[in-house]
Amino acid sequence: MDFDILSLYNRQREYYIYIYRMKTSDFNNIVASERLTLIDFYATWCGACRAMDPTLDRLALAMGDLVTLIRVDTSAISSIPLVRHYNIVSVPTFILFRRSEPLWRDSGIIAYNQLCDIIRHYERANGYK
């Protein structure tokens, strides 16, 4: 894959990936997974994005068996095609995928319990767990 990983945390079986440069084809391969994938389109200058950091850390630890969390820096020039394709007009914007299909999307600060409920809903809706 042709992307730079800023940091990768493997906490037991949980995955939390920060990506700051990625080709669209690599992104498409990631979201094509059978596993739920939550994409966080964020910016380093964004206060609301920074405010979501503890929530996303907690989510990665608690829900890592159900979802892969990927953070895409919208400030990176190489992210522009993704930002345009998904019409990201505010940050943070979250999109939940399975098999390349966007299942859910929202922007702004989202409570931890709400994110957990959304992930559980789509797991149950697809006959998993």
C-alpha cells in the first residue's frame, strides 16, 4: 500500500490507525473489508477534532473487536481526492463503512455511547455477533 502511517496502535486485538497520506485505491481497499471501518476525517488545527481524541481512544479500546478506526488528516494535500469524493465540508466527519458501502455518516462532536450504539446496531443489522 502506498500510504504513510503516522502511528499504529495494536492494543491486544484493537486497531487504531492514523493516516496522513493515502491513495484513493488504498482507501478503497480498506473500506471494502467485511469488518466495520469507521473513518474519522479530521484536521490537526480543529478544536472539535482534538476534543474527540479521548472518545476515539476509548472507542478503539472498547470496540476494537467490532470496528477498525482510521483517521484521515484532511489538511494533507494527498487527502484532497478523498475529501472531495466524500464531500467533507466540516471536520470532524465520521463515516462508517462495510464492504465499501457507507452505512452511517455524521459530523461534529459525537458522544462515546452514541458511537458505540451505532457500531453495535450495524453489527447486529448485518448478522454479526
